[in-house]
Amino acid sequence: MSVQLPAPLRPGQRVALVSPARKISAAELAPAIATLAEWGLEVVLGESIAAADHQFAGNDDLRRRDFQRQLDDPSIRAILCARGGYGTARIVDGLDWTVFAAAPKWVAGFSDITVLNCHLLARGFASLHSVMPVLFHQVGGAAALHTLRQALFGEARDPLAAPAHPLNRPGTATGELVGGNLSLLHTITGTASQASFAGRILFLEDLDEYLYHLDRMLLHLHRSGQLAQVAGLVVGQFSQMRDNAVPFGHSALEIIDHYARHYGFPVGYGFAVGHEADNRALVVGEMATLTVNAEGSNLMMSGRDRPR
């Protein structure tokens, strides 16, 4: 199945901010709204912004209704998920993609938004794994924000590079990008949101997980056969990992290496993708080439099939 990339944004177009997971206030989004306006975009706040149902941005029906409204509104050319947290998987099965499929638009976010990234890819549509509005102005996040703008507006992007790492496995692989947050990739296995890894470059990141949880999730991907036909592996940021009183005995990256060594694909560690301020935008579904050698790793995006 050929993956379709949405058309690049143009100044004057409308974008919607929604929260399909955790609640957020309009005040928290004020700096991001100002930035989007500086980019020449008109910002529309969804019903889920400032809504609350315990930790969620309104109940499931409200968040689903809000997201559906933005999908179906032809004037909205991108949907930016304001923040992650938890809750996107609770609404995704109720979404109707019929109108969206006739004129695809950008859907952007990361972490819990991995559900949408993969759900779209499984249906042949690209989306953005990128910094979210609540995080636009983190200290150290200027490059991440710049790559989001480049991707949204269809501008040329530099390859994403990572320094040499002792666990790197050399080689070259070309394929469509797939992946995101490991916990969410594990959660959607066996559901309508699961996207195949076969022949694709898989990228992984995670936050605040126990090391044994990390091992358990990777073991599941290994035992279920999902890693068997991966073309290449991009390892992003595994931040704030936790351990038990009796240590697991291996770091997050060592755990990943343990499973990667069952296969022959190239692996590059240390990419700026994940829950750190420097979280560079990746187009899920875009063709890319991963090169890993003694100097480090390089991920070059092709930008193919991008409509104008």
C-alpha cells in the first residue's frame, strides 16, 4: 500500500488544536498559539481544550466528537494534538476517516498520539511524530520546533544524525518510517491501530518506564514476530527509566540491544526523538534511509509523494 502524505500547509490556512488525551487549559497553549500565528496560520481551539473529566480533556464522547469535527471540517488543514498523557486509544475506534481520506490533512503529536500515528499508517496515510503545542517553548527545544515547521510546510529537511555509539549495528536500510512510543506500540498490538513493521524503519522512544516493563514489551514484540522483518531500527530517547529495589541489571539501551541482536538489521542509537526537549519531527510513513557506520548514524528522509 502506498502511503499518502498530506499537502504542505500554506500561510493563511487554519489549524486546530485538540486534546485527545489529558486535559489542558487555553492559557497553557497561549505561547504556542502565538507561534502558530507568527507562522501565518489561523488557530482554532477544539472543544476538548479547557474541558475536563478527571485527568481527561473531557469525557470520551467529547474528545471523540471534537476530533471528528476537525477531521470533517474542510477548512482545517492540520490537527495538532496539544498534549499526550493517556486516553487516545479510548476514542480512536469511534472515529470515521471517510471525509479525511478524500482530502488528508496533517495530524501531529507524539507519546500517546502514537496511537493515531499508527492508526493512520495502517490505512495508508502519513502523519507527524513531533513536538506538541504544550511543549513548543521548552528550553533546548528550538530545533524540534523548527523541524515541525519544516515538515508542516513541506520545506527541505536536513538528515537526522546521531553520534557513534558502542551498541550501534552497522548497515544501511531504506523503508517507510513507523514507530513511536514503545508502550503505545505494545498497547495497540492486535488492534485496528496496529501498523506493520515489515520492510520499514522502526523508531522507538519511551519515558518513565520500569526497566523490566521495557524488557517485557520488547519480548512481546519479539515473540509476536513483529521485529522479524524490520528493515532498520532507530533508537531515540529512553528518558527517566526506573528500576526496582532489586536491580534489573541492564540499562534501557542494553535491553534493546539484547533483542536487536536476534536480527540482522542495522541499529542506530542516540537519535533526538522522544521525551526530551530536542524531539525532532519525523513523518510516519515517509520513505527514509538509515545509514549506520563507524562515524555514527544518519537518517535521511526522502519526502516522496508529497502533494503540492
